[in-house]
Amino acid sequence: MTFGDLFEAHAAFVFRCVRHLGAREADVPDCAQEVFLVAHQKREQLRESAGARSWLYRICFHVVRNHQRLAHVRRERPSEAPAARLRNPTPADPVERRETRSRLESVLMALDADKRAVLVAHAIEEMSMREIAEALQIPQKTAYSRLYAARRSARAIWEESDARDPKQGGAR
């Protein structure tokens, strides 16, 4: 498999992963580019094309984590762009769906990076626990325990936001 084929086959996957792993919307293209730069530099490590997703996921995890760690060094002042909040509203994408997506993103961002990485890989990217353990270089039992903890924490955060949201029957 050529590097161009790798990019074509997995670009959408990489963009989704860096977004869900916690990169700010404005930083997603930069992080994805960095993932492919690292992948190109380390392409000899990829033994078989079947393991490309877990290999790229591991790179995504480390790139996003390093990007977040170095965020305080950047001089750029983060702000939420209006386009990132609205995301092309259409009749097929009602307000409730956008609000739910926003709440889900908030829940993901509230989780610590290790739990979020396992939950995103399993629930969103539908990776097997074996692939996740391989990608994150952790024992499979650790991956399962992080998934369990992430689900428990995500549920608690979601329920807490319900309790504060008057539309969900809570009081602010």
C-alpha cells in the first residue's frame, strides 16, 4: 500500500478521531496533517494494511494529547467561531439534534484523555477492544476497565447536565 493509498483510505477516519479525541475545531486540520506527517515518517512501522486503523489511532491519540499539552504555549487566543457552532443547519438537522450533539461533545471533553480515547474508539469508530488495546499500547483488560469507567463517568455527566437543563426537566 502506498502512502497516498493510506491517506485516501483513512483521511476521514483521522479527521473524526482528532475531533473526538479533543482537538478544538479550529485545530482539527492541523492535527490531522500532523498525524499524516508522523505516519509518513514512521511508515516502515506499519507492517500490514489491516492494522492501519489502530496504528493511525495511536498516532492520533498522541498528536492530540501533545497538541493539548502545548496549548498554553501558543499565543493564539481560542474562541468559538460561529461556523463551528452552527454547522450548516438544514431541515434534516433540527435544533434538538444540534443541541444533543453539543451536549455529547461536552460530555466527551469532560472525560480524561485516556477514558475518552477508549470510548471514542469503541463507541464512535467501532474499533474492537483488541484494536483499541493495540492502538493505545495497553493491556486489553485495561482497555475494558477504561471503557467501563468512561461509560459510567459519561452517564453521570449527562445526568448532571439533565438536572441543570430546564428543557430536560431539571432546574437551573
